[in-house]
Amino acid sequence: MNKNSVWTIVGVVVAVIVAWFVVSALFSVLWFIVKLALVAVVAVVVYLVLRGAFSKHE
């Protein structure tokens, strides 16, 4: 193996490692956004249920 082949292999390995961390961070951020959206939907539903329950008593 010559010197260029070794650097090509090292470059590919480093690229895969960096891509692994970038994709992991991206999925982490996307999961946080999905979780935030689900919390918002549940909060709106709970708010509407509570508002309906308390408005009937008045």
C-alpha cells in the first residue's frame, strides 16, 4: 500500500465517524422537536377539557 491509499482509508474512517455523530445529533434534535410538539398537543387537549369542565359548573 502506498501513502495515498493509507490517507484515503484514514479519511474514509474519519468521515464515517464524523457522519455518525452528526446524524446522531440530528436525530436527537428531531426527537426533541417531536416530543415538544406532542407535549403542546396534550397540553391543549388538557386545557380544553379543564375549561369545559369548569365552565359547566358556572
